Amino acid sequence: MSVPVRLATFCGALLLGIFVMLYRHHAPTIDSALHTSHLKPEDWIFSVMGPLCVLGAVRGYLKQPENFDWRWGFWLVVGAAMIYAEAADAVWLKEATCRIFLGRHQHNANGNCYQPN
């Protein structure tokens, strides 16, 4: 691994460790500030994958703008929609991005891709 990748990995692990350490002692305060106690696993996926899609597209463009693969633009829009859907709690947008992200474009037998309950 290159030095920047090692440094980014170390910083990510350090931030995660600090968050876990703070969360152990201040969980109620953090939950009330971030509203994380009510999130389901599907919402956590939106909260993680949305920013990863956006950051991946932005990183790819900033790293090599002249050779940028414009298919990342699609994932930039999907990632931004995931972030907005989670922040605004827009169930219809969560359903749409869930179908795109999981590749379920047809209507399935059990109804929705995103289960609000």
C-alpha cells in the first residue's frame, strides 16, 4: 500500500476508535443529537453507502479529471439521493434508491424494497 492509503486507513481507524470510545460513555447524548437510535439496518446502509458513492465519484474526478469515467456521475446522483432521503426521511426516495442500489427494478412479490416499519 502507498503512504497516502496507509495514512487514510490509520486516520479512519483512529476516528472510528475515538467515536466508539466516546459512544461508550455518552451514548444517550450522541443518540439524541444524531437521532441514530431509531435507525433500521436499511437506514444504516443508506447512511453509509450514500456518502461512499458521493465520495468515490468526487475522489475519482479530483484524482484524474481528464480521464474521469462519467458512469460515476450516476452513482454520484444515487449517493446524493440516498443522503437526502435519509436526512429528510423521504420514504418514496428511499424506495427508489433501494431499488436502484439493489438492482430490483421490477416489482417483487412482497411489495416494497424499503420496509418503513
